[in-house]
Amino acid sequence: MNNINQLLVQAQAAHDAADWSSLMQYLQQMILKEDSTNPEIVKNREYLLELALSILDMGDFQQRWDIAKVLIQLGNVAIPRLIEILEDEDAEEEVRWYAVRILGEFQHPNAIAPLVQLLKSAENQELKEMAAAALGQMDTLAIAALSELLIEEDTRLLAVRSLSYIRRTETIVPLLSVVQDSQATVRVAAIESLSSFHDERVPPILINALNDVAATVRRAAVQGLGFRPDLCETLDLVARLQPRLHDLNEDVACAAAIALSRMACDEAAQHLFQVLISPQTSLKLQLEITRALSWLGNSSSLEYLQQALNQSSLETLWQEIVTVLGRVQQPQLSIIATEILLEMLESKHPATEITNIKSAIALSLGQLGRLQAIEPLILLLADPDAQVRLHAIAALKNLAPEVAHQQLQQLANDAALTPDLQQGVAIALAEW
């Protein structure tokens, strides 16, 4: 008896004993590991399909997940049976869900009509969403069928979401047809999908949606335009996005801050700073703008952060500014960020009286990697707070461990040091 025949006998025995785990192993060995063109496998394909479907019907969640690969490997012979399961309203919902998911993997035109019908008629929302995802996997095959579903209000949203899975320019026209839909959820889904295309028909739609009555739509439009800094000058995007910083919806305003940060220009930095220091601005938006200014990547944005440090009295904002300065990566800007943090220490900025912020300054200086921070960090070893001293040690190790260690060893023999600093240096050397 050859290997395939032996496995077939073992598979049948496992099936008869309802031993789904063993049956899975035998099927995987035959269909996934053996040559699928083996005459014995080809001859028994229908029989193997029945065995696989028994696991789909009776197995647990993981077994059903695993059997999907086997069914796909069996080929198009599985499609009619999967469609039967999909259309069987008396079948277990999870089994139907898996049948839909597997049909999407086949990307076969015969599956489109049943999936469309399921999208129209299914009451189970998870089943409908999986049908939408499966249709999205069909690529251009399903665009015509999905476009028809846009006509009906009940299926429009899921049809848009299905189209969003298909990254083809052929979906732009049907998506454009619903950007003015009465349902805000449909408008959002269409705009989010259109935003992924660099097509001349899309930016005017996004600009128009900036003033939509629904905040979710305005936010989607802001986010979409934020990914098009290449159009900043052509469409004057900074001027168009700036009003949304004052949007009554905080999420829209935060999205506008992020979008403006991607424009990478002084004008955007100026608008962000003006809102940052406004007493009417919420703390959530201030923090988002702080991060946005650090992402902008120019010297003026960091100078605005320094001004905000000196004009604000909010401890939470101080801490965020100190933290984002430590994340600056461009070499030229890291010099400016280091100078701002050192200035805080030298001028005894009110923020340096707060343990958490002083610790954050130390960590940020360590991350920026500028050697001029070594001496100020060593001075922090005399701080009365143990947390600050530990963060200063960590920063020195991160910044330049060999240089810092050498300086600490030299200072260890310096009798002119204050007792606090002597003790701090000794602790640092012991930690090295």
C-alpha cells in the first residue's frame, strides 16, 4: 500500500472516530505536503473534500482556521460546496463565516453573486462584514457587482468598504458617486478610501469635505490631505487646513495639527504655535500640537516650543515639550534641542523644580547624544532626589559611556566638589 492510500485509510478511521485533530494531520500531510498532482490525490479529490468539510462542520475554531488552507489547496472543486454552506441559513453562523472567508481566498467569479446576495440578505453583521471583505479580495472582478450595491441604501456602506479593499483606480468612479451621500458613515468610508489614491479627481473632494457638517467627515478629509504634502503649494493646503485647528470637534483639530506637521514649512509652524499658546486651547490639543511641532522638522518649530516653555505654566505641557525635544533626530536640530534643554537647567526654569520634568530633561539629553550635555548631566548627580540622579546616570550611559566614565573617574579625586556631588559621582561609578 503506497503512502497516499495508507493516509486515506488512516484519515477515514480518524473521521469515523470523530478524531478531528488526527484527521487534520492526515489531510495536511496529503494535501499540503504531498504533490497535489499525485494521481491518487487527484482521483480522491472529492472524497478528500468531504473529509475536509467534516472538520469545517464539526471542528473547533483553530481546526476550522487550519482547514481553510487545505480547502484552498484542493482547488476550485471546493467552491460549489462552500457556496452551499454560505447559502444555508440553518448552518452554524461560524461555519458560514469560514465558508465566506475561504471563498474570498479563491478569488473566483462564481463566488461573486452568492457573496453579493449574502451582503444584501444576511442579518448577522459579522457575516456581512466578512462578505464585504471577501468581495474586496476579488479585485477588479467584483467592482461592477459592488457598484450596483451602491444604489441600495442598505448595502451602500458595506459596498464602499468592499471597494476600499480593492486598490485599483477603477474604484475611484464608483466611490466618487457617494461622497455626497446622506449617510455620514458612507461619506467617511468613501473619503478614506479615495485618500489612498494620488489622482487629480480626489483633492477637490477632500477640500470640499473640510467643511462637511459631520465632524467624522471633516476629520477624514483633514487626514487625507495630510498625506499630500506634495500638493502643499499648489493647493495652498496650509491655509485650507489652518481653520480646522479651531474646529469645534477636538478630534478634527488634533487631526489638523498632525496634517499641518506634514507640510514641513514655517507657515504651518506659525499657525500651530498660535493655537498652542492660546488660553482657549484644550490640553489634549496642546499636547498634539507640541508633538506636531517636533515632527515638523525645522528650526523655527523648535524655537516655538522653547517660547511655549517660557509662556506656559502647565506642568503637563512642560513635560511633553521636554519629552518630544529628546526625540529629535536630525543632527542640526538635535543641537538646537540640546541647547533648549540646557538653557532650562542653567536658567533654573520653574519646570526644573519638578522631579519628573527634571528626570525627563536628563533622559532627553541622553537621547540627543550631544557631548556638551555631559557636564550638566554630571551636575544633576548632586540632585537631592534619587530619581533624578538615576535618570542622569542612565542618560550619561546612553549619551557617551566611555567619555562620561572617564570624566567621572577624574572627578572622583576632586576634593573641591560639594559633598552631594561627591556622593553622586561615587554612586554613578558604582552603577557603571
